[in-house]
Amino acid sequence: MAAEALLDALAQTSGKVKVGVINSLAARRAPAHVSVLAGLLGDDDAMVAHAAATGLGVIGGADAAAAASEYVSLQEVEIGLR
């Protein structure tokens, strides 16, 4: 129930409040939240994107590492580093 409320709050918040929601999701260390946080890596708000990246590190595991790595690879291609 609490996780559902946090997930719902992501769509309704922004800025520091959204960062707090992300941090709360990450603290639960639920692998099910990896895809949600991965989807926020490209957020226009740098604080939100940073919190999502940090959250993936907090959750840990192969899926979180893969999501972060994939995002970095896509960014490198986008700016021409590859």
C-alpha cells in the first residue's frame, strides 16, 4: 500500500518533493522499482534525474546496474562520444 502511494505521488509531485518520493522508493530497495527510477533518469529536472540515479544505486542489483549503464550509453551516443 505504501509503495503504491509513493508510485502515485511520482506523477503528482515535482522538485524537492518528487526527490523525496524517489528517495523513499529507493530506501525500500525493491527491485520492482528499478524500471520506475530508470524512467526518471532523463527527467528535465536535474535533481530528479540525480535522485533516480542515486536510487538505482541504493536498490542495487544487476537490473539497476543495467538500467544505469544503458542510460549512460544512450547519452554517450546522443552527444557523440561513441
